[in-house]
Amino acid sequence: KAGVTQTPRYLIKTRGQQVTLSCSPISGHRSVSWYQQTPGQGLQFLFEYFSETQRNKGNFPGRFSGRQFSNSRSEMNVSTLELGDSALYLCASSSQTSGATDTQYFGPGTRLTVL
Amino acid sequence: GNSVTQMEGPVTLSEEAFLTINCTYTATGYPSLFWYVQYPGEGLQLLLKATKADDKGSNKGFEATYRKETTSFHLEKGSVQVSDSAVYFCALSDRGGSNYKLTFGKGTLLTVNP
């Protein structure tokens, strides 16, 4: 099975712009989660989608949004970029057949740099 | 709320040395516990997991035992290799309710020298 894929792998944007990141989960996985990784804050949960519905959201401003499509692929969008949004954005998928015991499988991440 | 505390390191060892990375947690429900590893420039890979008290997760020579009485999930390996150099993250997923997110520790950088 192919793993979780994320595109693009690297992005450079300037302040005030917006950006869209894409994630394709492992085939058959219906849950997609997004995390932000920074040196200062570590790994922080952004949101989780299951069957096109957002089930959980972390403590991030409304500039961060996401969606999931019927084929389980997911996108996240960040509007009005700030310097502090520079981070590695990780997507993870799981089958969610057993709840919290399920393993989340991570993609390679998208490295976003905001100038 | 849920939280994970792990030794931050960095940890530097010689090849074939014994490794312990401590991890303790606070959770409101009955969490599943995980260790993930991140190699430079890559995403996170699952190393091992345990879903209930006294379970032992193991993989590639690494082991960790879910200790509910001490709320701990320490990672150990008897003989590390240079290829084990990476950042290790302890994480929990709380099975209470519909909370499917992972809560991570800050990560521990391990460097193994030949």
C-alpha cells in the first residue's frame, strides 16, 4: 500500500498571502488529521476529518481551515500568512475502526516558509 | 487536559550503549500510548505502541511497557546503532469520547556515535 502523500513538499510564501496544502491518505483510511510542527511549540494538533466532517479542532485561529473530499483526500488552508506560520505541516491518516487505539500514519510533511 | 512529558535531551551515546528515554503522561481517560521516530527531513514513523496497562510494545529492538501505576511509557533499547540517530516522540491518544487526536511530548534528539 502506498503511504500518506503530501504536496507540495516545500513552499515559500510572503506575509499576507494564503496557502493550500494537500494530503492523500492511505487507501481505505477515512480519517485525516493535520499537525503543525515548530521548534518552539513542538507538534500541535490542528484538526481531524472523518467522512468529510471535521470532528476535532485544535487551538488555532480561524485563519487555519481544512476540508475533506469524498475520496478522503484532505486540504488545509492558511489565509493571511504570518511569519509565525512557518512550520512543518504534517498530515496523518488512520482507519479509525477501533477508535483511539488506531495508529495514525504520517506523511513526509510540507515545509512552509513565510517571508 | 492530556499531556506528555519526556526527557528533552539531547542524548548522545556510543554505539552498542543502552538507551532509555523517559516518558510520563497525564490523561483524563484510558489512553493508548505510542512512540514515534522522526529522521532528518522526514515525517513521523510509528516505532511501537501499547493500548492497555501492562502491554509491552516492541519493534526493531526497542521496547516500552505501559505502566498505569506510574503513568509511564519509557523507551528502551539494549544496544543502539548509528542508524538509530533521530528524534523520538512519545504520544498518547485518549480513547475517551471521540477525541482522536494525538498529544505529543517535546521530542528527544538521540545521537549515536560510532
